[in-house]
Amino acid sequence: METWLKAALPKPQIVQVTGMRQTGKTTLLRQFVAGVAPAVSFDLQDLVTLRRYEDAPEDWAVEIETAVKSARGRLNVFVDEIQKIPPLFQALQGLYDRHKGRVKFWICGSSAVALKRRKAETLAGRVLAMTLYPFSQTELLGRPSIVPRLFSASWKRKVPPEPRGYRQMLSGWLTRSLLPEPCLTPKDADAFELLENYSATYVENEIRRENLVSNIGTFGKFLMLAGAYDGQIVNYSTLSSALGVSGNTVKSYYALLEDTFICRALPAYSGSFRVQVAKSPKLYLADAGLARILAGRRHAIRPETPEFGAALESFVVNEIIKQIAAARLPWKLSYFRTSTGVEVDLVIECEGKAVAIEIKSSARPSSKDAAGIRRLMSLDRRIKKGFVFNLSPSIHELSPRIHSIPIWAI
């Protein structure tokens, strides 16, 4: 992320950093902007600062105008949670257009609802954007990922051996999440408390204060179900019956989770198939540990259980998403499932090619674990190779063109 920020520094466009709450957006930008001068910062999470400019946003624009004129060199302006004062977007457009090249804006926020709307209205074509995710496995292990190489021949390059204590680390990540603060908290009980506070703060700051839903109690129940159904194909009818609301309301709730970076919709793989396939999306929450807390699970996850397998699938899908985003790859993700239950966890498409991925919690994968990939290959000639990510110790072939890859290589 810091590399991307450095590359964006000499460019005139506004830099926008988004992502779910408490992923370190503010800390990252503060540290980065502290290294450039001249610079001014506006923290709209601070109530005094918020009230000051909320009542008179024009004062903010005047202050920037004055600072630009008196600055020696290009002025860097950092604004945290800019979506809290919508008129600032209009002011930002005018300042950018009048002083392009003399002022560099750095903005961040955790509410994509406002950010998307305002960017579309006033900042289109003026913004370089990046999403900040929870910790990635590569950050914590200090190792490069195999994911950006999946379409190249170099994916076969030797993978380092299993990191010492990896299984224990992995169980900890699935239990405590990869959000920075709970992830780095040594005690599970303390991490659970932080995650529960995260959930409460999310509902208060992102949903209630923005008046995004009419019934906060129903939305709270929805969050619990969303956590329980993490990584599953969405059945809107089942959820609407459980909540006593319409299917469209459930869809709008999931849209809010996407707009606030809490979940990611994985569409069904499209193509002309001779078999009936699923059409509804799968919904993955952005963090497996957070999903478990939302579902009411306050216990350490145990390996070799169905719960571990489901959480591991969510973990791997999210790690792949992070690596694709970090490498700025224009890859399309989906899943595949037939009406008879043949399933492939992930299909990645790139320039007319595709690879299929299965995720298993076993340390001894067999050819049977690649059955879904083989079936999809027989239906779609674009898929030339497949991978089974699992806990085995090394890369090896399971079937022709299908290989087993250790999860720590992601």
C-alpha cells in the first residue's frame, strides 16, 4: 500500500483510500503525509473539528485557498472521514480544478455509500482510489504470494516450506480475525470483546447515524444471519422469512454490507453449459473471525471440524481477493455449482482464460478433491488448469493440469 501511495504522490489526482473500519486507513495516511511537506490535516472523526466545518463548510474551502497561496511548493491536504460533511466534496472539486498541480488531496473514509455517490457526482475522473483490507497472510508471514502468478508458468516456482507454527497461527487468525487490533491481541477473550465492539460501532456509526435502515433491530438480526451464512449461496426467501421482511429488503441489507466493505458478492460463473447451474451469488464477509462473532460464536476454532473448513474457505477467498487488489489485477472472480451439487469454490478469469480453484482443509488431498474442477474443465475449454489449496506440505499434481498448493503460499 505504501508503494502505491508513493507512486501516486507526484500525480495531480486526488488520492482516495477506502475500506472497512479499523483497517488502518487513518494511521497509514497520517504516517505517509507526515513525510511530505507542506501539509495540513482535517480529522472529521474529531467532534470539535466536525462541528466546526459541518456548520460552515465554506470556511474549510477558504482555509485551503489561503494555505495554497502561502505554501512553498505543492500543499498536501489530508481529510479523514470526508463523507461526514457532504458539501466538502463540492468544495474539493472547485479547489482541485482551480489549483491543479499546486494542491494534493488525500481523502479516506469507511462509508462507500457516501463516497461512491459524491465521487460520481463531483469527482469523476479526478480520483485515484485504493481499498485497504484487513491484514493479509503475506504481510504477517513476510512472504510473497503465489496468487499473481497463477496464470503464468512461474507459478511452479518452488514454494518455501511451511512456516514454523503455521497451523496455530492460522487457527488464531480464523478465531481472532485479521483486523489489526484483535489480530494482534494475544488473548481470545480480549479479541472477542474488540470484535463485538467493532460490530456495535459499525451499526452505530455506519448505519444508524446515516439513517440507512428503518429498523435497526431487524438489521442487527440480519447481521447475525449474515455471519452464520458466510460463504454460502444466498437464499433471499429463507432470510426474508426468518427476519419478517421482504426479499428486496434483505438484498438492500447485503448491498449496505458491500457498500461499507463488510462483505463481497461472488457471482455465479456464467457460460453456456449443458447442465443447470446456480445463478444466485455467494456472499463472503470480509473477515472470517468477524463473521464468527456476528454469528454469536465466542470460542476458539478447532481444526478438523466443519466450522474450521467453512472458515478456511472464507479466509482463502478473502486472501486471494487481497492479493489481486494489491497487484491491481483486472481479474474477475466467480464460483460454479450445478443443480446436482458439483461445485468449484472459485473461478478466476483473465483475458479469455480461466483457472479453477478448490479449497480443502485436509493435509492429504487426493484426486477426489479435484472432481469438481475436472467436471468444470469438461464443460468449459477456457479452463486450462486448476488448483486445490489445502494444508499439504508441498506442491504436487493431483490430476492432469490440476495441482495441490499449500495455503501458506497464497
